[in-house]
Amino acid sequence: MLTINVAVLLAVIVVLRLRRRTEARSRLDEKLTGVLVLALGVLLAPTAFGQWLADALGEVAHGITQSSKD
């Protein structure tokens, strides 16, 4: 249960950081946002929602790959 709460907190932080204007970001801000997104991915991956999201994205990628071959 704690993992979900930390994941929600990280998701809110990421959304707030990404809403800022691009011109106002420094390289350090961009690196920090990247680290936060990576940490969010690591926290979500073992959850049921993370598995569902990975499966859904896999299906989308498979559909795109199949449509490009035709």
C-alpha cells in the first residue's frame, strides 16, 4: 500500500514539473524530472496497474509494428 501512495505522490510531482514552461528549465531541472519519472516507473512496474499499462503499451506497439509491415 505504501508503494501506491509514493507512486501517486511522484506522479503528482512529475505532472507539476512538466506543466512548467520549457524555456524556464535548466539542465538540472530536466535531469531531476527524468530521475523522478524513472523512479515512478520502478514503483509502478510491479503493481497490477503497472502490469496492465505495460500490456496495453505492448499491444499498441505490436499494432503499430504490424501496420507498418503491411
